[in-house]
Amino acid sequence: MSDLDRFDRHLLTLVQDDATQTSEALAAKVGLSAAACRRRLQALRHRGVIDREVAILAPAAAGNPISVIVLVSLERDQREILESFAQTMKAAPEVQQCWYVTGAADIVMVLSVADMGGYEAFSSRHFLGNPSVKRFETMISMRRLKFTTALPIPLA
């Protein structure tokens, strides 16, 4: 971030909140021309600073109102086991996030499911009887208190 000027930082803050804003709307907020905003955003995409621009759906509207947080401990600390498990989780549509972490568990993941039956089917497929999984702990979200994909960007 140190190589980004205040205009780039301001643009990034604005598009994290709403990537559908026009260059003209961004220009009015940032103090640049619309063409300059377009060029800067294109350069930020090209450099990989902007990784993706996506639509974030409301879980209930998408038919998956239940968020499940799962802590997974793998049987052994072996790269092959971790990589195999990671590939399986990447392919599972229920998995929204999957993190290899330090601490008591090896993996922390966030799932989105339609109902408890959906989670039971997922855990049966991926955890129960899987020789690589030592144990797993499940937490069901009762209510979303905060959710954001925006990263904090200091403007100065």
C-alpha cells in the first residue's frame, strides 16, 4: 500500500463499498477527472491490487440462510493431507471461506447452508469417516453482527 497515493487509496475505499459507481461519480468524490479514475482503477486491477469485483448476495435470498463456522483438526501434520483437504474444500460449494490457521485447530471454515440437514450431509461427506480428520467442532451463527469484505485502507 505504501506505493499508492491518496487518490488510489480513496478510490479503493469507495469501490470496496460499491464497485458499481460510475467513473463520473467516483471522480466527484475523489477530485479527479472521470478518465483519470478509469485509468487508475484499470492500473489497480492490472497490478492485482483489485483482485475481483463481485456481487455479494444476501444468504437468505440465495436460499442459504444458515452460516456455519467449523474448526477442523487434521490427523497428522503432513503437507499431502493438508493439500488434499484444501482441494476438497475448494471444490465444495457450501464452503465460503477456508483458512489454514495456527492454534488448537488446523482449519477454520465458514459454510453457507440451507438448513441443518444440509450441514449434516456436508459433515457426513467431508468429516465423518474421513481418516484425515481427527476432530471437528461446529458453531452455528445465530445472527450476523457484522459482515464485510472491505479491507481497511488508511487514506493518509
